[in-house]
Amino acid sequence: MSKKPASANSIVYSVDSGRAMQRLTIKLRLRDKHSAELNRQARAVNFVWNYCNETSGNAWRRDRRWLSGFDLGRLTAGSSKELDLHAHTIKNVCQQFSRSRDKAKRASIRWRGRRSLGWVPFNTGHVSFDGDALKFRGHCYHPMHLNPRLKAGMKIGASSFNADSKGRWYINLTIEVECANRAESTHVGVDLGLKDLATLSNGKKIEMPRLFRSSEEMLATAQRAGKSKRSRAIHRKIANRRKDFLHKASTALAKEYGLIVIGDVSPSKLAQTRMAKSVLDAGWSDFKRMLSYKAIMHGGGTIEVSERLTTQTCSECGSLPPSRPKGIAGLGIRGWECSECGAVHDRDVNAAKNILRVGLDTLAVGAST
Ligand SMILES: [Zn+2]
């Protein structure tokens, strides 16, 4: 179940200031001393969930009644004190249950038990931050590290406490930060690739560290030895390092360029080819998502355009010369010369230039209509 609000990383307009605000979800690891209390609340949450599940199943079997989240909320009303849970936590659980159940189209769905990952939702305005700790229901929760975006007294939206498979607790916070205003606007086209994560229309390249490849042997050894715990740890380590790299790369781009045009390359499309592992390694979709919200935060923006023919078209003369790189075989061609105008191209830089041109054309069309 996804507990991330759908509105995360979107632009909202603040009623108070009239300025563009960026909505972000940040995740903070909490100190282990809070685990006992959060585990207790998570058990109570499971109790509410299972109550909803049972009641919903019975109502359907006996009376053909499909209980809504609102119905369930009414049935659980007043149990806050006894369960020692925030009343809105109970409400949220009822609503989330009804959403999951409606999606599954069954009156009762899976139960939440000891193996379910801990989850304690809360509503807008019920968690506050005083510069040091997060307060919820009169308890202070201390994160291991603070996030500089989190400011004392800021408005904190609906989200949840979540535990991972190792029982470590985190708090997810939905916050709003003001978008920067950008005076000058520079633009760049970005071609996402395998060897290089990104090639820019100005010729710069961001090389993808082969994180997975380098740890692959380690992983294979651990897997052969049947050490699943170690395998998972290696996987997690790779994932963290990749995320870290993608964050740094996307921040650098978002800071430098006002308009970032990206090709629409679909990872699922290419994951079907033999390059699957490299594709998963590259994490394009993560990168695109990071770029789009960071660009907004730095006062810029991103647009995604069709990548069709951007590799094959000559960015100098706009023709599709016979000498162009074509198909899967073309992926092996790094450089080529246009047989029409004689321009010599790096394949990816040429593609990035075309992507930028398509993006600027799209904007020009949008502005004139
Ligand atoms: Zn040409």
C-alpha cells in the first residue's frame, strides 16, 4: 500500500502569500527510543484495520451492504481513548482501508498482523516541529538527523509514521517550501542514456557510476552462499548510493538551467531488451522525477518531449541522412557524420540538441495558441 500522498512534489499556490509553493515529502529516521511507543500505536492501527476488514466483510455477506470509509469512521468513533490513538489516525485508517478495499473490489482484503510494516497515519496540522523535535499527541519524537528544509513552526500536512522491514521507524512529512524566483533563463536538452546517465545539448556528459556492476560479484557470492540477509544488505546499499548520485546530479542540473527538456524514453520499454540490468541501474524515472521537482524549486521547469527520431536527425541541417545511426545497431555507434551537410556528431549530444529543439518548438507552439 502506498502511503505517500498523491499530491507529493506538486506545485501549490499559497493562499497566504500568493506565491508558488512546492509540496515535498521528506522522510526522517527516528531514534530507536521511540520504537516501543510507535509499535504500540501500530498494533492499535492494525486492530482498527482488522476491525474494518471484518465489519466490511460481514456487512457485505449478511446484508449486501458496502460500507464506505465514512460508515467505518462512524462505527469506530469514540474508540480513540480506549485504543490510545489520535482520533484522526483512526479516521485515516478507515479511509485508507476503504480505498484499498474498493481498489481490490472485495469486501474484505488482507489482514494487518505482525508481519505488516508498521504504519501510523496522521492528519494535517497534527504534527508540529519546534526546531528540535516533532510533536504528536503530546509526545516528542526526535529524528536522528534534521532536514534543513524543515523549519520550526511550519505547516505540516497529512502523512504517516512508517517502519521498515527491520523495525526502524521513520516519519514522513509533507511540507511546503517556497519556489525560488529565477531571473535569467538558460535552457538545456537532456538525452538519457545507458553509459552516460545524461548527455546535455551543450556537450557535457554525466557519467553513470556502474554501481550495480561493481557490486554484482559481491552479490552473486552472497547469493550462492545462500546469505539472503547479506544479499539484501548489498541491494540496499546499491540503491542508496544510486539515489545519492541521482540526487546530486539532478540538483546540479536544476540549479544551473532554467528550462530542462528531457526525452520521454520509457524504462519499461527498454527493460524488455537485453539491456535490462543497465536500464534498471540507470534509474531514469527516479532521475526525471527528481529533476522535475528540483527544477521547480529553483524557479525553473522541465518538459518531457517525444524522443522519436532525435537520435537519427541531424541537429545541424534537420535532415535524416542515410549515414544516420539506426535501430538497436545504432546504439553501438558513438559518432557519425551527416552525409547531407557534413556535420560530425557525437550521437548523444546530437540527440540532446534535437530534444532541446523539440522542447523549444513545443513551447513556442504553446505560447502562440
Ligand atoms: Zn546534416
